[in-house]
Amino acid sequence: MLLSKLVGERTKEAPQDAKILSHILLARAGYIKQVSGGIYTMTMPCQKMSGKIQNIIREEMDRLDGQEVLFPVVMPRELWETSGRYNSIGNEMVRFKDRTNHDMLLGMTHEEAAVHLVNHTVSTYTQLPLMIYQLQTKFRDEARSRGGLIRVREFTMKDAYSFHNTLEDMQDYYAKMYHAYYRIFNRIGLKRFIDIKSDSGMMGGSVAHEYMLLTPVGEDSIVFCNHCDYRANMEVAESVKEKVNFTGEPLQEVFTGDAKTIDDLCKLLNITAKQTAKAVVYAVKGDADKLVVAFVRGDLEVNEAKLKKAVQQDIAVYEGGTSDLITCGNIGLKGLNDKITVVVDNSLQGMRGMVVGANKPEYHLKGFDFDRDLSNQQFCDIAKVCAGDKCPVCGGELRIENGIEIGNIFQLGTKYTKAMNMTIHDINGNLFNPIMGCYGIGVGRAIASIAQESNDERGLVLPMTVAPWQAHICALRLDDENVATKTTQLYNTLCEGGVDTLLDDRNIGAGVKFADADLMGMPIRIVVSPKSLADDEIEITLRATKESYRVPFANALVEVKKIIAAEMEKLNNNADIMPVITPQD
RNA sequence: CGAGGUGUAGCGCAGCAUGGUAGCGCGUAUGGUUCGGGACCAUAAGGUCGCAAGUUCGAAUCUUGUCACCUCGACCA
């Protein structure tokens, strides 16, 4: 490819919209162009990179006997009604009518299509297990896209679906897929990534893992133990909270005036937040009358994902403000009406001498003893983990890092096969619902992740396996006839020799060429100039290490192929190794 | 959906308080001198000032509405 013809200009300055590094670099290097919020055009280099990542994913899926298929983007309402998701999914799924006024939708995931396919083509257990996958554009009308390619509305995704006769077989396959994901992320050159147990959420099923790239710009919080290998998404993370023992005392009302916040209370009564219980009010979605009040220790926060699980209902922070409960302000544990579900966190179990709301304006209760004053109360874990808490496994100290989700795998079980009434014959001729697993990777997010992680002050530093071009020729002084001739010769030799090559054929200053080459991030830079050609040599510089040396012009192809082979081997041969993640800073 | 911010040339910005018909840098085009780390000189092209309505003799500037984008939050299959 000739750089002079390449669409997508390089800029010194980042577009106003770009705030995070991966977005800034991809935009400045001319890889992406925003069209609308969360909607981007990928230029040739980005598309080539995407293609290389997709091919690595294909290779790994094919190693697990995956069959590549292509499901439709547009599906009819009826198919999604069979799983119940036509109604359960919100506005992020685009719905529209076709010309005959038929309800249609854009597929944001393809469990229904996968079950539809297998249900209509497989009828006996002897055909299982099998896995089908696709690489396809997905559109999700995200409420808030952000961070360039990190969170977008339209993106290419690999989604895979496996079908099994038994739970054990699915679990075995899941383990293989778990491993394949490590291979994929290692091969595309990611470094600080890790798998964590996750909340299976509305996907159903019991076991799920997310793969996270650890980076401060990530939108997920990940809890790690500094001593053992415990790690989990904040949504499901558990911890042991240090208990502070306060002296028990008789229960009594205290006048607290308009002190409503934990802070106010602490100042007024001269106590710490740990000695209070705070109430957070939630409304059950779809039933405005039903309230859930969660109590946690004053210094802690409610983990809504855990709370949802505890009450088995979908909830949202209550914003009504009209109920007596709210206007009163000082919400306590005693004297709440039956419509209210009370959930109390483990952190309050056994606590004595606490201060809680009195359910009475301007008053709180002092000396609250959870064992004595709250009979028959169930306690459960609904508090967020804090850095410094104790590990639930080994008691070591926990830390929290942010991460970008780059892939996920789910053990779906029979959620979809049951809902969609998919049955096949077992060995005894009986019908059963096959067991499913599903597995996703966002390709665009992988590109953003690589950009976020692989760069220096000059620009992108792309891994050999995914770089759009392997070599980037900077021809200096193209007005020099010898340079022009030799450059063309070199470019042809490399291309014919199977090297993916970008040629900067513009007759401009060296500084601009070097700056563009550094920004675009190809692993090998080759300089052709009068200086080195005088010795019949070219100059090779490795982007990652800045290592630079000359080789005879005639050896260029051999040398470049040697570097490529070594780099490819480095990334591919270590694909099985889990990266060792050490705390950053 | 809630809070805040920004919309002026391809990109980054100034101008707006106190209204008088738009400017800078980068990039682009042409010519010349340079040219191994974002060169210099000269000339030139390029703008419905997000959109709409209003106030006014006159609006990028004031008022109202609206749209888009960004950040934080809610949400995230």
C-alpha cells in the first residue's frame, strides 16, 4: 500500500471528542473516524488489523471444532418471543417494522438464532457436541457510548454457541474455551489481562467468566487478593469486613434534629461511620408500591447486583420522594410496614451499640443491638467490597483495579433450549433439552485494548500478529533517482516475498515520515536514503525496542522475514501461558 | 433518563462580556529554497459561525426553542 493514497489522515492534534489514550491514538493515526455517537468508520489500517484479529479468533475456534456460520442481522419478532427476550430486553435492541408492517429487530446477540438453527437441523445426540460461531456486526443502541472503540453502538463481535448432551460435556468444553480465550488474547499481544468470575446476569446459567484488560480507563472494577489467586468482578466479589466492637447499651431515642446524613450524625454524636447503619431505598421495577430497603454499615456501600440477587427482583434506586418513609428521612429498622422488604448486610450482624434511624423525624435510635433488637432477621452479603478488606478465601488483603471487558464465556445450561422447546433424542430414545454454552469477544474492543496498552509517547506500538502492515518503508529523498529506483525495487521484493508492506512514497521531509511511522505503529520501519544506499544498505528500526541497524540491500527480504518470524513465534508460542499480573504502582 | 460542558474552514482554537457582517495555527493547492526527527519564503483556495424562531436598522455575539457531540451518573443480555 502506498501511504500517499491511504485514506485517513494523520494529525498532530487529537479530535476534541477523544479523551482516552486508545481513542486519541487511533484517531490521530487515522485508523478511525467518528460518524455519530458510538458509531465509527474504520479505515484500511484498522480494518486490516480487525481482519488479522478475526483470523486469529477463527484459528482458535476451529481448533475447538467450531463451525463458522453467519446468522441474520435482522430477525423477526416471533423468533425472539420464543425465548421471552423480545419483551425483556430494553431500548438497546433496535426494533423496527418492515414494509409489510411486521415487527423486526437487529440482533444484538444470537442465542435464538443458534437454537433455531440447531433445533431445525439436529435431531439426535450423536450429532452433539457441536459448536457454531460467527463474526458479525452487532448494533446495540447503548444508552451511553464512550471512549472511542471501548464502548460503541456498532461493532464486530465473535459469538459462539456450543450444544452438549450432558452438563459434564459442556463443562469440559467450557474449560477448553476458557483456555482458547487465553490463547487468543496472548496471540493478539495483550499483556495485562485476566479472567474473573462474573455475574451471569440476565444471560442465565450459573457459571460465567469475563476476560478483563486491566487499565485505569476500564469501566469495570475488579477485586484481587494480593496473596492468593482470588479475583472477581465487583458485582459478585465477596470479602470479610473487619468488625469493630462497640459497647452495648440500652436502646434509646436521641434527638438529632436535621442531621440526616451519616456525616452529620457522626459529627453530632461524636462517633465513626462504622457505628451507624445506613438505609438505602430501592423501588421494585414495574411495581412502584413495592420498596426494598437495604441496610449496610454506615461506612459501606450497597452492591446493587448482590442486592438484586438477594431479593430476586429487579430494582432501581428509589426516586419517588413522596412516601412517608422518605420524607421522614431517618429510616430505621423498626416499625416499617409490610410492603417494604428489608435486607440487612452481614456487616451489621451481631453489632451492638449502633446508631440507626428511628423512623421518626429528628430522632435516631442509639444503642441498637442487632441480636437483641432485631429478632429473626436474616443477614446477607449486599455490601460492596472495599480495598483493604480481607480475602474471603485466604484472609489476605484485597485490592481493586479497573478493567475493560474484552471477552466473556457463559455456561448457559438449558435456559434457551428449554424456553425455545428444543429437544433431541438421547440414547434411549427419550427427548431432552441440550445443554448450551456461549462465548463472545468484541473485535473493536480488542483493537482499542491493544491501542490502550501498546503505545509510547510517539504513538502506537503494534504487535506483529495484528499490525496492519508488518513493514513500513520510509523513503527519504525520493527526488534522488537512486532512492526512487531502489525503493520501488525493495517494495516489490517485500510484497512479492509475502511481507505486508506500507510504503511512504511522499516526497517530503524525513521528520514527517518518521513521525507518521511512529504514530501508525508498524513493528518494522525500513529507511531507504542516499546515506545508507551509498553503502548499498538499508536501515531497519524496530518500533517496540527502537533498536536500529543496517543490512545490505540485497538481504532486506531475508532479514525482514527473520524479524517477522521471530516476533510471530514469540506471540504464538507463548499463547498458552497465563500472564502474571502484578499490582500496578 | 439525570447533572454538567462544548458546537466558528478538513483538524485544533480565538472572537461573544460591551451587537456593526469572521480571524489564528496546523493541514490543503501552486511556485521556489531546503530536507535523516513534524523546515522556510511567497501566493492562493476553503466558513449557511450546529439548526430554527425572536429582539434589532444590523446578530457568531442578546433571548427562546431545538439538535448533535463529550464527560460524570443511571443502564449495560
